[in-house]
Amino acid sequence: MKASRISLLLGAAFLMATSAIGPGFLTQTTVFTQKLAASFGFVILMSILLDIGAQMNVWRIIAVSERRAQDVANLVLPGLGYLVALLVVLGGLAFNIGNVAGAGLGLNVLFGMSAETGALVSAIIAIGIFLVREAGKLMDRFAQLMGVVMIALTLYVAVTSSPPVGEAVIKTFVPDTIDVLAIVTLVGGTVGGYITFAGGHRLLDAGIKGVSSLPEVTKSSVSGIAIASVMRIILFLAALGIVAQGLQLDPSNPPASVFQLAAGQVGYKIFGVVMWAAAITSVIGSAYTSVSFIRTFHEKIDRFHNWIIVGFIAVSTLVFVLVGRPVKILVLVGALNGLILPLTLGVMLIAAYRKNIVGDYKHPLWMTIFGLIVTVTMAVMGVYTMVNELPKLFQ
């Protein structure tokens, strides 16, 4: 296999993984570790299995059909692709406001500048990537570099916090409690919304498609989950080391206090680097993937897609700088985001059996069953979230 092809497959995996590892990922992992202690290992294990079930299905159908998700959806049911694209773009824009805020916070920790100034600086860096001719390659390399930096620095903090690894391993398979909501939250945070399509659409753009590419596509899809999961496990162990010592985390910023309690001021600065890397890669992944959902709707959108990505990043940054984080919008879109994965995964599973979409390709039955379990689970929990979150907006 050519080195350039390996680089593309690895780039797609890292783009998906670093899109998943954002400010919310860091906070969720820390908060759930504080709540469930070593038993959170079981939640991570279950979420990894569900993540793989979702992602393998989605990436394979995108590769075999040689179409982006919105075009597959329009073939399954005319007009459905436009609805999917609308949900993804709205969700991506809202979450990008949070990602930009996280990048600003990271630079605030590192250099003492205001979060707003940090957000503007981060946005300029992200926009710069899409202004170069080889934007795709630069995006891949940047995602890989930031992913390695995050994992390496968090591993240092995990070792410093001296977690009870033996207990974590036992409780991963024999937990004290099983928190279903935590499992669904982690699945939504890893492959929900636009995230699972980030790498699939990237491979399509790079020309890696068709039945002959399936072994590579499958390996890349699992690699993406593996990279995100390694980061999740290391962060869990870092937080577990602190929780096991009976130390209290700061509720206003749980992940920062894990890093600080584990490694003092150095740890706090490391948190700044990890937060910035997590946020900036999520800004890039969200913008790229959200715009990829509307590229096929008009020739001009496709031709100027990099400029539309730049506009996407600029708008989310301006909203944060001028308005802050609009809590009600984020809550509403967060609830809607829970419905994107079951909708899109359900569409992909139907598409897998439509000859006009996949030709003579035969989708493995075990993969379909796996996908259906994820679809039903996430649909039930997505509706649950909508019912519980929407009333809060009107109180």
C-alpha cells in the first residue's frame, strides 16, 4: 500500500477521533468518572462496542455507494437528505460555538489572554488551514499531530495521578452499577451528529471508495474509534487516580482540576494544551464535515466549499465573541443531535439493501443487526433527551 494512501486512511481516522475529542468529551469523561469511579470502565467498554457498530456501517455504505450521506438519504426517501443536512449543519454550528469557546479557554490557561481573544486567535489558525491549496492534507496532518500531543500529555498526567489500574480492569467487566444514560451520552459524544461522517466523507473526497477499498475503509473506521477510545481510557485513569485519593474536583471545570491536582501548575498548563488541541481539532472537523453535507446540493457550493468552511468558522467565532455561549440554543441543538445518529444510521442500513444505491454489494447480516441495536438504543434515548431537555427552554 502506498505511503500516501496509508496517510489518507490514518488522516481520516484521526479527523474523526479528534472531532470527537472536544471540550464536551473532556468534561463528560471527568464528570462520569467522579460519579461512577472504577465502574465507568464498563460504560467506556459498552460505548466502544456501540461506536464501532455505528461507524463500520456508516463508512462502509458511504464507500460502497460512493456517495455522501445526504445523497444516500435522498435516494432512500426524496427530501430526507435535505433534512439530514439541515440537522447536521445546525448542530455543527451550535457545537462549534462551544468548540471555539474551548479553544479560547485553552489559550487563556496557557497565556492568560481573555477567552474571546483566544477564540479569535484559534479561529484564525483554523481558517488558515482551509486557505492553503492542499487543505485536505494539511487538515489530516494537523489532526494527527494534535491527536498524538493530547494522548501523550494526558498519559503523563494519568501516570502522575497513580490510578488503581487493577480495580479499573475488574470493574470494567464486573461493574458496581450500570449507568445506561452514561453509555448513550458517550456514544452520542463519540459518533453522534456529524462526527461519524467526518472520516467517511474525508475518504470519499480523497478518492478511497468502492467495494475494493472496503478492507481499508473498515480498518480506518475502527482505528478512528480506537484513537478516541485510547484518549477516553487515559483520561478516565487520570481522573480515577484523583477520585480514588478522595480529592474534590472543581465543579466549574472538572477536567482542569484533574490535571492540576495530578501535576500541579505544570498539570494545569498541560490541561491548557490538551483543551486547545481538543477544541481546535473539533472546530476544524465540525466545519469540514458540516459543509460536506451541503456540497452536493449545488455546483457553486462544491466549487467554493473551502470558503464556505471559512465562513462557518467565522460565524461560530463571532457568535461566541459577541453573544457568548447561547445556552438555550445549545440545549435545543444538543437534544436534536441525539436524533441525528439513529436517523442517519437507520437510513444507511436501509440503503445497504437497495440495489440502486449499492449495486450487487451484500452487507454482512451481523453488521446490520449490530447497527439496528445502536439505532434503536440511540433513538429511544434521543427521544428521552428531547422530552427532558425541551421543557427546560420554556421554563
